[in-house]
Amino acid sequence: MTKYTEDHEWIELDGDTVTVGITDYAQKALGDVVFVELPEVSASYSAGDEVAVVESVKAASEVYAPLDGEIVEINDALEGDPSLVNSAPSSDGWFFKMKLANADDMAGLMDEEAYNAHVAGLE
Amino acid sequence: MSMNSQGRPTMPTPSNDTSEMEPVFQSFSGHRGLRLAEPLIFELGTCHTTGVDVEDAGDFELSIGDVERTAEIGCPGLSEPDAVRHFTRLSRRNYGIDMGVFPLGSCTMKHNPRLNEKMARLPGFGDIHPLQPVSSVQGALELMDELSHWITTLTGMPAVALSPKAGAHGELCGVMAIRAALEARGDAREVVLCPESAHGTNPATAAFCGYKVKSIPAQDNGRVDLQALKEALDDTVAAVMITNPNTCGLFESEIKEIADAIHQAGAFFYCDGANFNAIMGKARPGDLGVDAMHLNLHKTFSTPHGGGGPGSGPVVFSEALKDFAPMPYVVKEGDAFTLVEDGDTKSLGRLTAYHGQMGMYVRALSYMLSHGADGIKQAAEDAVLNANYVLASLSDVMSASFEGPCMHEALFDDRFLKDTGVTTLDFAKAMIDEGYHPMTMYFPLVVHGAMLVEPTETESKYNMDQFIRSMRGLAEEAREGKVARFEGAPYFAPWKRLDETQAARQPVLRHPVAEAAE
């Protein structure tokens, strides 16, 4: 099941590990992404911490840790080809995988319907 | 491969044409009348030409070991007339305040009076060196002293540090002084508050000085939310950085309440004075409760910038901070001026190797003296009047972001372009075809697709009417769905729209001919 944050990130849970990326809405708002800075593997973050940076021709913006946890894998492909964030935001354009400190935290995030309503409220 | 007249390889001359702009024929030279095609300097001349007489080095022995270069460097070699023509041709593709309206909001691109230039070239100012004995530069020191007098008088603040080299450097100076003052009273505070509409340099400065930055939201009227500010103020807050007038072109009308709340919390009030042009001679930051503020001489006091000259960002200080101001500073002892360069133990130290931008001091004081107190006040009034003229003349066809009059700049957003397919970027590029430098776009970030127009006091009504006519024309065409002129604009510029994405993703950092030669 995919969950979302107000900061336009999607989070997909698999066991006790989540994959995190930015939503289609976010990539459209950013425009062409030209650079992605990813965290170090095995670094720990609390929810809301700045984990990655995404830079487009229009703006630079942060990607936050959706929940408490430890980085277990990063998407190296983004460093060579940041355009994946635009072309495949919800699949090949993922940013990092994080082992959650507490998988129950997922319950606090928005589901797709709630996120769509959140986006609709912004337009 | 294309060759130049001396047989050097060149890149093919790119076509600037578009179908609707296609001329009926192509010239044999590649030039298009007075629009001259100009290759890169690396493609000009030969490696064996020079415009300089260099004496033969004679016999010598190299002692640099195996790093000696044996292959040709391939530097461009041009005669003097060819070098002059190259740069003159390039300069004709440029746009500056001396060519026309330069409405770049937040940057205050005002006319640089030629009198300033004449004064700055006087040998007593233009030909001196910072290491000269102070007895031989008394006139220059007197000028710094007089400039300080004007700045402290205009701002109503007791002290000024002239040396910071630009706005962001001034911010650094101010926040370092705040840190020094807090440390002197044994008060470790960690947070600096900045409003959402702040110049990006504000949070960057705070972070650079080791502070954690927290954002204060704006109200719907574009001004700082006083209630939210009060709630965020506690004994961890070192300073609040606020621009007034702010980057939405609005005066922070609750500035006094804001200052009082900041001081009540034991924090300092840093005011970003980048927009002082709108209030000089009308309001004094000292009366508004400001503790430190930089002035951009290169905006407010007409010294050249944007490629035309170095910035200069003197910082004024309140009683509470003035002892922590940086060195050097000028003091008058009897009839003589001296520079205090060391020994001041409270001072935060030095921020510059020497004494700051002397040439800009001369130009700024020249502007002040030639305008006088009344003229400076009128310049602020005219800048605000001009911005409101633009705002009022375009409000029916574009979307003004906030109700009511503005200060020195008019802010529009992209609501009027909704569903037209035209973006703020397209609109800005179309302005190039109209012969104008585009306005500031996508800043401030608090409104969507921002367009920030600052005519300054420089523009006459005639110039503004011409400008407004173009802007109205563009806005009306966009709304009528006539979008051809926006797609891919500019069409009439020497270069068409550049592919920013490819330029960032796959930058070409070396000349392809040079690279292929290796």
C-alpha cells in the first residue's frame, strides 16, 4: 500500500522497509530535475529531517524523512540520470529505502484519497 | 568542418531563425545587417598572431622539471583591432540600464549618474592604494567620514561599518555582530527567524553563522504574521531578519510592534535594507527599532552593479550593537583622520582585507550630495509613484498579487495566464522581443509564478507608457489565445531560448574543436 505526506512524497512499505520518492504532482511543480543529492547509506533520520535535495531548472527543494528510520539503500541511478524523477516519479525515480524504527508509524500518513484531496486543495 | 578566414576550425554558426522570422535570403557572410555573427574568441585569429609586442625572452634555463609544456596551448591570437571588434560586437548583444528600461524587481537598476563616475576618477580617489600612509589619503578618509555621516543621518542609527562588500556580506556582518553581542552577555541562542518572503541570503546568512533557521508565515496581505512571530519568539531566538519594504513591494506596517516583540524576547532585529530606496528620506530605521541593517550602495545610491561594478553593503548599528561593529573605521582626531585597524577588543574583527569599495563610496556620496536631502526624499517618492503607476496601469489585464498600493515595486502573479498555456517564463522571454530586460520572475516565492516589476525613479512617464503598452499588449494576446509569440520566445534576440535543462544535465564545458584535437 502506498502512503503520502503533505510534502508530496510517496512511501511504499515492504516488510519493515519503505521506498520513498516524490509524487507526480511534485515533479510537475518542480519542472525538469537536473540534480539529486542523496543521503549516505546507514545514516539515521527522524521524521521531518532533510534527507535529500532535488534541484530543477526552477528551484531547489528538500526531500524529508517521512518517518523515523535508517537509510538502507539509495537510488544511485538518479545521480547519473536525474530525469528519472520526471519520467518515472513513482517507479524508477525513487530516492531511497529506509528501515523504519517503527512500522506502525505508517498509519499516521495519508492514503491516496486523502493525498488527492490535499493536492486538490492546493490548486 | 567550418574554417575562419585564417584557417582555424570553428563551430558552425547556429541559426537564429524561426520559420516566421525567416528572411527572404541568407547573406553570404553569415551576418544579418547590423546583427553580426560572432564566433568564440577561440575560433578567431591564429595561434601565431599577437597584438602585443613581447620582448624576446633570450636564453634561459627551465627549472620546473617535468611539468614543462611542450605542446602548443592554442591560445587565440588577435591583432588589436580584431580584439576590439570582437568585444565590441559582443557588447552590442548586451542589455543594460544605459540601453533602456531595466525593470528587474528587487534589484533596483537605477541610472548611474555620470557625475558619480567623474568624481570616482579624480586622481585623489581613483589612483590611491590602501597601503598608502594615512597622511597621504586624508581626503579619502574625510570622504568616508562624510559618507558615514550621511548614512547614519538617513538611517537614524548611531554607527556604520562601511567595509562590507555587498548586501549578503552586510548581512553576515550584522549577524556576526549580533552573535558577538549575545556571546558578550553569555547568552547562547540558536535560532534566527525569517519570513517566507525573505531574500534567500537571509536564511543562508543565519545558517552560515551557525544558527538554525525557522520560517515565519505571511498573512494574506503579504506582510509578516505578527501573531505567528510572537508565538515563535522565545529565549532561544537570537535575531529576526525582516526586509522592509519587503520583497512583495509592501511596507511592513506593523514594524514597530514587530521590533518591540523582538526586543521583549531579548533578541535582535536585523533589517534587510535592500529596499531602502523606497523610504530614504521618509522613514528612519533607527526610529523603527532596527538593531542592524545593511544598505546596498549599488542599489539605493546609484553605484553600478549587475556586471557594471562591485557592490558595497555598509551596515548601520544600534546603540546595543555598535561596539561590536567590525574594523576598520575612520575617526577624526583634531583636524586629522585616522583609521582604527586593530586594538578594538569588543569589535568582531575584520571582514575585508582593506577598507571596502572606495570607488563606490565616492559614487554614493556624489549621489547624496548632488541630490541633497530634498532630492533623496524625492527620489524615494518618485520610485514609489512610478511603481504604483505601473501597478495601476496593468492591474486590469494582469493579476496584482495584493490589494492596494505598493511601495517601490509592483508584484503580479500568473493567475491572469491561467489556462492560456503561457507561463511566467514565456511571458518574460516575450518581453525580450519587445526590447526590454525581463522583470524578476518566480521571486518572491510566496506568490505563484511571480513577476516583480521595479521601474525605479529613473523612468520618465514617457518610458513607462511605452513599457506598459508592451506589457498590456502581451497580456491581452495571451488571454486571447494568440500564443505563438510566447512559444519559444525570444525570436528577435541574438540567441533563441536556451535549453536550460540540457545545459544543466549535459553541460558542454570544453570547446568541441579543442577536445577533438586531443
